[in-house]
Amino acid sequence: MRNDFAAGFMPAILTGAGAAFEAVALLFFTVLLSTIFGAVTGFVAGLFFEQTIRGFLGALGADTSYLAMWQIGAGLGFLAGFFRSPSTGGQA
């Protein structure tokens, strides 16, 4: 005798587990890419605007004298990786 409840319920559990795994993997890779892009951007911005960026962060109360500009960019990119705006799609 076949159990129809288990036949319909198990694929739903596996689908939910797969979606949860994909969401965690997507979050991980998004934050990783954001950190890498932040480090590169911090390095490039540091070539031209190091004094300005350090002065601004110092005015906010952050002591960044012991950090390289790429490290500041990587840290800011890591934090920004968790804050994404939702996609709005096509607006009328």
C-alpha cells in the first residue's frame, strides 16, 4: 500500500531545503563578491582620495590610521553586502 502523504510531502521538504541552501549560498557569494569589489575600489580610491576618505572617517570617530585603504574598502564592502535594495523590475 502506497503512502500518498509521504509521496507528496517529501518532495516539498526537499524543495524547501534546496531553496534554503540556495539562499544561503547566494548570500555568501554576494557578500564575498562585495568584499572583493570593495577592496579593489578602496585601493583605487586610495590612490586619489586617501586624505579625504581618512578625514571623513576620522570626523565620524573611526581611527583608521593602522588600516590600508584596501582594508577599509573591503570592510565597507563586507558590510554593504548585507544591505541590498530589492529589485523593482520594470516601473511604469
